[in-house]
Amino acid sequence: MEPFFDKGRNVTTDSYVTYASLANELKKRRTSLVGALNRARQEVTCSMKHTRDPLHSTILLKSNDMVLSSYQGKVTKNVLLLSTLYTGVDTDQQTEKQIPETIKFQNGTK
């Protein structure tokens, strides 16, 4: 990624390489990160690891310049996304699923 640092680009990652420490290092180099986060990571709080929220709901946790969003897309599975690109997350109020913009962005760029 060396040629792309310090140019204001974005990196979209999957759950295997998404870490809060990586997000901080990329932020120092003017590169943002949006990526799925594995719930087994230590960056994920215990309350986020074991929670089952109402269907199509979104929960946000903010820390410094990062946002961790949890979207309950299915009854038995929720998606965790770490983002340094978005400071807040809007949801699509037009549809029943109310998908957060971070998920739409990650799906469009992966």
C-alpha cells in the first residue's frame, strides 16, 4: 500500500485483517479504513460479542476517530463494522431493513 499512503484514500478490509491498531496506523497516514470485524477480536466489547438486538437495528460505539457499528441483519447473526471514514452512521429509512451506510459502502467496495 506504500504508494497510496498520504493521498486520502480508503481501504476496505474483511474480518481477517481488520484491527483497531491497523485503523489507527492508517489514520496517521491519511488513509481511512472500513472493514468487517470478527467478534473474537479483543477490540470488541463483551456486550457486543454476545448481544442479539431487534431485527434490522443498528448500535454504534464511538472511540476517538473510529466507529464500531453492529447491524442485526438476520435473527441469528449480526455484522460488526469498524470505520474511520464515517464519524456517524446514517441508516436507509426508505426500506424496511434500514441498512447502515457503512455496510452499503463496504459491500460496494469489496
